[in-house]
Amino acid sequence: MIVRPFIMTALIAAAAGAVFEVAGMFLPWLLGPMFALLLVNQFTKIPLYWPKILRTVGLVMLGVQIGSSFTRDAVLLMVVDLPYMAFMTVSVVALSIGLGLLFKRMVHESLATSLLGSIPGGLAQMVVIAEDVKSANITVVTMIQTIRIFMVVTIVPFLTIFLNGRGAGEMEQQLFAFSPLLFVMAFVVGWALYAGMKKIGFPAAELLAPILTMAVVQTVSGDVLIDMPYWLIAIAQVCIGANLGLQMEGIGDKLTFRLGAAIVLNNILLIGFTVLIAFVLTAWLPEYIFLDFFLSAAPGGIAEMAITALAVGGDVALITGFQLFRLFFILLVAAPLVSFIVKKLDAKSGY
């Protein structure tokens, strides 16, 4: 029976989010469930269960909220920002590859394991790519990517507390009125995008399809389709945070001190480099704020960085645009190229 473990998991997640909210913690409804379920799963025998459908629901709701930030002006601004997106993305990916080579020397893992673990392309996506490379250690790739998610989701939001975001008066005011025609149009476009992405196996379709749908429909219509209330965004965060907490099951049992130290160093250097990149771009483009570029460069997931942006007054459309550009670049260019090169080297070495 999975009903009782699910109810227990939901109660723990909701209670942890509420405690973090009352305590004034940052991102309470995401980090509360994540930390609580991680600890319960690691140190107790309480059976826990979180259905994948709830994670999907959370991602869809968050995708709709993120997509609502893509007004016509925001989309046009993204076109102007393409050179800066390319600069940031290539810089972060190049450093990731360099850190992968350093990781290889530190723990003596294969080149495939070190590179595919170090490139910030997302846990599920990089594991799928690694499964196609014989010399890749899937367990280590999973651990590197999982710990990166944990560190980024923990460290980056904490650092943003010390940064200046936008106040309510500085944010672009988005007025919306329900339009049945636009709603139906968005539903049809979204379903078609989602079905197409799933058919070709494109990752994160649950999040990307709503974002792209809202961006397309709102750009064409010039209207804002929806503005989700705080409580609904909180539910979406609980759905995602609970999944993240359970996703990290058994990490402590598989880590050696040497491997753990190498992974932590790898990620600290990468996060530190994103701070440097953000400073460079802020100096280059003084009309932007440092917070936006920092969250744009941070090697976390789109969902987690967008949630952070919503909480601290970041430009959600700008940050999501940069994160999307990096995701597409890594999945369509960098990771396949690394995989191809590693396979060639493996073939030469007779692996």
C-alpha cells in the first residue's frame, strides 16, 4: 500500500514548509520539504512516497507562472540579450569542462564520468546521456549532479539575501483579464508542444512546454494570460521540494571522503565563477542589476532559480531566458559533443 507513505510524506512536507514560513526562512515551501524529507529518509525507517504526477503538476504550475513573465517586451529584450547569453553560457560550460578535468585527476574517475558529471545540464538529462557512454560511471555522475542541485538550491538563495532586488514598485506591473479564446489557444499550443517534446524525448517538457506556450501566446496577443496567487505557487514548490528531498536518497551511503571533497570543491568553484561572470556582465551592462546575472549564471535548475527570482525581486523573464539558453546549448551542443569525443577516445583505448 502506498497511501499511508504518501500521506506521511505530504504531512511532513507541508509541516516543514509551514515551519520554515513561520521562522522567516528563505524559500520555505521549497527548502522546508526538501530538507525535512532528506533527513527523514536518511536517518529513519519511515516509509515515504511521492508520486511523480505531483512533481509534474508542480512543474506545470511553475512553468505557467514563469511563462507569464514573458511579455512581448520581455521576449523582444531577449533577442537583444542573445550575445550576452552566449558569452555567459560558453564561459560556464568551458569552466565546467575544466573542472571536470580537475575532478578526474582528484578522484581518478574516467574522463566520461568526470565531464558528464561536471556539466550543469540537469540530473535526469546528464544521467540519460551518461547511460549511452560505456566508460561513464552512472552512480558517480548521479551523485555529482545531485549534490550540485543540493548545493546550488541551498547556497545561491542564501547569497541572494545580501543582494539588492527590485521592490514592488520597480517591478513591471502586469495586468490581466481572463480571455476564453486565449486560454483555449494556450491549452492547444501547450498540449502540442508537450506531446512533441515527449515524443522526441526532450527533457523537462513539463516545465518548458508551459513556459514556451505562455511566451508565444502572450507575445502574439500582447496580453498577460494569468497571475497565480501565492498559495498556488507555494503548493507547486512543495510538490517540487518533496521530490528533490526524496531524490537524494542514499547519497551519504555511497560517498567516500575523497569523492565528496572533490564534488564540493568542484561546485564551490563553479558557483564562485558564476559570481565573477555576473560581476563582469554587470560592469559591462550597468543598466542591469547583479542579482539578475547571478541567478542567470547559477548552475541550478530553471525551476529552482525562477522560484528564487520570484522571491527576491529578480527579473524572472530575463533569468529564465538565460537559463533556457544554457539548457538548450548544453543538451543540443555541449553534452552530445563531449559524449561523441569520449566515445571516440574509448574506442581508441579499446574500452
